[in-house]
Amino acid sequence: MRKVLLATLGDSPAVVTEAVDRLKVEGIEISEVTVLTTRAADAQMSLELLMEHIPEYYQGKVQFDGPANARIIQSYHDVDCERVAVEFLQEACHVLRSYRDRGWEVHASIAGGRKTMSVLLALAVQFYGAASLFHVLVSDSELERSGHISRLVNLPWAELNRHLHPPVEQITIVRLPFVGLFPFIGEIVSGLSGADVPREIRHLLEHNGLWARGKRTALGEMVLQVLEYVEAMPEPRSGQCEIHLDRKVHSKEAEETRKWACRLGRRFAFIREIRDIGWRQGKRKKGVQLGAVPILRVFVPGSRVRSIGFQLTTTAKSEGQLRRAAQQIERMLQQL
């Protein structure tokens, strides 16, 4: 079973590498890292450092490709309003559900980022579960003080390693309790939608302030919005994503196309097949176009070519699911 670290990320990138190192000592070997972060400048600097450092330090044994693995919430400084909180919670729940449906083992760290981000990831784990939920602490106070990203950029390799990989005996993982509600998500959504549900589910909604006086509360509206979004996503594919590219020759276009096809296939488990549909000349373009179910057409901006086009065959079984898939890809493209 593959094991993934899902971590909130702010201005201290070491909390990610410390978690990977400590989990390995405890017999949990992480094969992939996924982060939840924001557009804040310090968070983006942390993300860029980890994108360079993780593949080299772990010699390819831990996968972390920023465009494929980072979920960047479209808030400049923080998760600081209800709209962004809902988006963050949707993204966190979607990631957890996607990995769980694929049979992956998720270990969730709330050590990085703002307190709001940590709370929302913990709430997402309460909904969709995880193998573990934890905080990361380091006993070396000097490393704690000097761990801000502004002090790490441009450090020599050996000095950077000292900050990102302290001795594992100095790293403590504090595990937190939770109760995954995912077996009851369908009934919770039905209850919040006003349908008849078992008495225990109705009591659960009432006791948690989601339902009162025969209707949803404002908090219930928010929870329903999050759960409906996640539950309407197409189911994950079985097996690997099939990638078919027409260009066989080695060229900058072929290299860029293959790179993006692999990123899309890794990022979105609802993509079953990817075929390239050529490059568009002229104005740089990116976006998603809906075809007949289950087809999407996606254009991504290339760094060395104008625009790269793909036809995606998804697992969507309805137009609603196809639109949800398109929204997820649009979110990723907005991060570029």
C-alpha cells in the first residue's frame, strides 16, 4: 500500500521533511508528499524550496512535483474569509477521499501554515478519515527559530540539510484523535438536504449545530456545500492513467507535452486516458472545454511552447460529474 503525507504548508518548510524522516523511523515510509497551501509569498517560497529539495535529497524515493502535488488555495495571505475556508475544506476533503478511494494510506500533518488551515485539515480528516493525524515538534529551539523560509533560501546544501533534517531523536510526532465519518457521509448529505434519515443521523446533525427547528443552519449550509462538491466528483480510475502521445520524435514540444500529461495523470485520479491534440499558435492560452461525457479538452501553458492541448477521457458518468472534474482542473490551472 502506498503511503502519502498530506501536510499544511506555510513559511516553515522543515515541518514537511521532519514528518517524512520521523515517520520512516516509525516504520512508515512515505512515497509521495501532497501539500495544502496558499498564495502568500512565504508559502510559495517554501513550496519552491521543497520542489527542488525533496526529489534530490530522497533520491526519487519520495515523489513531490509541485504542479501535480500542491493544492494552492486562491487566497493571497491566509484562509481569512468564509469563501476561502469553504474552498480549502473542499480541497482537503477531495484529496482525502481521492487517496482513500485509491487505497492509499494517508498521514495528515497540521504542523504547517496558519491555525485556520490546520483546523480545516483536521475537520476534513473527521469527515473522510486518514491513517493518522498529527502535529510535528522539534526539541532544538535554535532550529525552530531559524526555520523561517527567509533564512533558508540560498543556504549551502549541508547547512540547508541541517535545518530541514535534524536528528530524528529531536523530532516528535504528536498524534491526535479523530473519528472518521466517511461511512455516514451519504446519510449526512441526505439529512442536510431535508430527506428522511435515521434518528441517529438527525441527532448528530442537531447536536453539532447543523440542523435546527426543521431546517439547515448557516453552518449546515457550509457543510452541505463542501460535502456535495466532494461527493459529486467522478470516482477514481482503476489502474494507471493511459497516456497516448502522437509525437514520437525528441523535441521541446514532445518533452513539454509528456511532462504535462504525466502531471495531469498523477494529479487527477478521475482521468483514465490522455491524448495530445497538438499545440496552438499565437496568443498564450489555458483552459478547460467540456465535450460529450466523459470527454474534456484541456489547454495548458507551456514554458517553451505556446499552448499544449489534451483530450482527457474521464470516469465521469454524468454532465454534473464532468463539470466537477473540469472545475478541479481549472483550479489547478489558476495556480500557474
